[in-house]
Amino acid sequence: MLTYAIILLAITAVGGLVLAASVLREKLAPWPLSIVHALLGAAGLVILVLLALGESTSMQSTVALGLLVVAALGGFYLASLHLRGKVAPKAVVIIHAGVAVAGFLTLVSIVVSV
């Protein structure tokens, strides 16, 4: 199941790059892509939470989950700005992306080290 979470989160990251490119050009991101990005990210998080509840998890997976939850909270903030028709601050987008990438790479390192 960890592989499925990684695949979902990788697809989420690709969408996030497109969204971030819009914001960095000071334009509102495409709303449909924002929704798909959020849903795929949430699905990946749900899988990770289920894994954490069902199995003994490593410290790496706990750290990855924590980082991705923090990224999701940042995503909620970004979505709230988007709903109000405001372009998100570039710094917030970069921090959101950086935390999400750190969580994703931590997950990938679990699979690679096995």
C-alpha cells in the first residue's frame, strides 16, 4: 500500500508544479486542477494514516506522515486564499512545496532502503 501512496503523491506533486507555476506568475491557479491536487493528496494521506494505524511503522514513515500533514495544512490555507480570489504569497507556496517534497522524499527513502 505504501507504493500506492507514493504513486498518488507523485501525481499530486506534478499537479502542484503546475499550480505553483501559475502562482509564481502571479495568476490564480486553475480551480479544477486545485481540486484534483487536493483530492489526490488527501487520498495519499489517508493511505498513510491507514498504514500507520494498521502496522508497526518506522520513524521514517511517522516523520513523512507528519511532514505531509503539515504540507496539507498549508494547502488548506492556500485553498482558502484561492476561494477568496487572491493569489497566494510566493513564499507560502514555496514553503508548502518544500515541506511536501521533504515528506515525499522521506517516503521514497523507505522503499529504496528496503
